[in-house]
Amino acid sequence: MTPAEARARSGSVRLPFCDLNHLEVLEVGDGRARCATTVGSWLARSDEHGIPSAVAAIADMVLMYACSTRSTPGMMPVTATMRVDLWTDPPPVGSRLVGEAEVQGADGDLLLASGRIGVGGRTVASATVRSMLVPLVTGPGPSLPGATPDSPVVAETPHPSATPTARPTAAAPATPAPAVDAVLALPAAVLAGLELVALGDERIDLKACPSADLERTGGVLHGGAIPLLSGLASSALLAATISPQQQTRRLDLTADYIRPTPMGTFLSVTSTIVQRTRRLIKIHSEILDVGGRTTARIYETAVLEPSP
């Protein structure tokens, strides 16, 4: 069953982010869902591997499909908190990922679901999500006035009429790291409209203007695209700070969704190393709208390994 067929059965609306991932709904109903997708070239980290957040994005989609079976007409589930534990290296481009999820409990409009993502019958990640049911929104989403490529992130009052028409052109450091440039040249980073603002010893600041392909509905960024933005930012930071003799592998991520992240306006994405030991690095990323309000906080753990 394709997403279009699943939407026809459930009466839901088109989700561009699911279409981008060529999501195939294999089974959905009674608090359960099973979906499949293929790691596309837009998620490439190299010729061989997809970026780590690819699994997190797919986990969010299958978990939300499971939660949607417990929604009522005119309502839809949105992610409040998601945790993903990554058990292996990112799957290669072209891999067929199969996700299975089940609602574990419900309390009014609050739902708890868990699931796993596998490749060829082998588990590559497990995930848990807490979601809530909210009224279905299909119209234009929030946008903020006065957003220009050089606009600072300052408090402003939302207004529905302002929609930027160009990608942000951020002021980059005088000597940007080539490793950071390589991450920001990835297809997913281009799709997210990421540009470098500042790079410090253990912090990176980026601007983003996500493509409409990353939309959920109602002018809001899809929940599965949140770890995509933070994962790209943290990858750029790690590329600039770790030794060429080392590489990193992600162990887990936890995303807290504070408020809807608007499309059609500029976002600030920051990543900071908050703890570093001989083997582990903990990173805190934050996404803010042009009004300076936090929309999501993401916490990641990476392990340092020798380069092959």
C-alpha cells in the first residue's frame, strides 16, 4: 500500500516528507504500523552510506503511522518527544528499511509508541515516541515578518502574510573549515537550505530555509526532518573538531519538540559539544524560528573510533 492509498483509507492528507522518502505503507491498523522505504541519494553521506539521521527520519514516520490509527476524525498525531538508539553504522544508500511500530499506551490525547527499524531482517535501530493528538491543519503555516537573508534572530510577532522568496545568505567565517563545507554540500544539507554563520571551538551556528519537500502539513516542518537538521549541524561540528585520525559513530538521539517549526521562513540551527571524554561526545542542538523562539532541542551521543 502506498502512502496515497493509506491516506485514502484513513482520510488523511498528503505529507510531502513521506512522499520524498517514497514511503510504502505495508500494514496499518489497530495501533500498529509497518512501513518500508529506500535510503535515497538525497540522504547520501558518501557513495556508500546514508547519513545517520536517515534512520531517525524513517522511525518518526512509522511511529506516527501507528499513532494515527488511534486518532479520531479531524485530529492528527504530532511528535512530542522521540528517542532513537542506533545499533549499527548508517545503512548504505539503496538499502530497503522496514519499520515496525506499535502503540504501547494511551492517556486521553497522549500516546506512547515504540518500534524498530531493520535492514534485511537485521535490527539497525529501536525508537520510542511520545505523541499527542491535535486538530488537523491543512492551510498555510506560520511565518514571520521582516525575514531577509541578513535578518538577525530577534523577537517579532508572527504574521501570516510574510513569506521569504530566497534562500538565506549567511555571513560565514573568514576561514571556513573544508570539512564543514563538505557536510554543507551534501544533498540533504542543500535541501535543508543550510548555510554557515559562525564556527567556534565546540559550537557551530547555521541558518536554514528548508525546502517544501521537508514539510509535514499546514506549513510545518515534518517531525522526521528535525533530526535531519540537527544531525547535519552536529556532523559539520564534529567534522571541524575531531582529529583526521578519528571518526565518529552515532549511538543515540533524543528530540524534544517544543512547538511547530515553521516552513517558509528562516531558522537558526546551533550545535554545541556539551561533554567530551576519551571515547564519547555529547552534543546539544537547538532549532529556533526567526522570532528567536526554540522549536526543538536535540541531544546526541557519538562514540569516537580510529579511522580505518
